Amino acid sequence: MPGLTVQLADLQAEGPRLEVRLTDTAGAAAPTAVDALIDTGATVTVVANQVLKRLGLSPIGTALVHTPSSTNVRCYKYLVRLVLPNGVGLETVAIGTPLRGQRIQCLIGRDLLKNAVFVYTGQTNTFTLSF
């Protein structure tokens, strides 16, 4: 199970985040590097709309999304490939959302984490993600 360990200056403040490369599942779009947050509270993976537009991806459907501040927001779904810093590629259906005012451009949700081992070690400001 290939894994990677990331150490941050302040894991509690920054959250478990890492840079991933996003592309389409066929690999035709030039990969785009984005800051991603591992979010065990997110049911599915989410990508900022502007990143999906930059990649030139077309939606494959819609989904109703619920957030802490709204319900039944219709968003587009996209087939995407995330490549982790250790080279592991993961394909999923991501939801496009604005993610305005956020430092991150992607939430790695439980749709991908269901096949992973995720260890958050607060005492050393590290987390490990293995697939």
C-alpha cells in the first residue's frame, strides 16, 4: 500500500493538506497543481469550479449538495483524476463548487478515503495517507 507522510508547521491550524495534481481521467488535459484538504466530513471529493474550467472538463451530471449553510444546491459532477505527491493516481466523480474565500481548491472526501488508511498525528504535526 503506497503511502506518503506530510509534516506541516501547524497541522491543527492548517489541516491535513497537500498539493495534488488534477487532470481528466483520459490524461488529455494538462495536469493542474492545487492545494487539497483531506476532509473526513466530505462525503465526496470537491473541486473548485475555476480549476475544472481551466482543465476544460465537461460535466457528466448534477448532484444536490448540502453544506453547513445551505441545502439542495445543484452542482455539476465531473470525472477527475487526482495524482498524489507520491505518484498514486486516483479517479473519482468530483463535485464542482465555488470554494470562495478558501485557501484550498480541492477537498478529498470519503469517496476516495474509503480505500485509504489515514493517520493524523497531532503531536508531530504529521499525517500519513496510504492507498
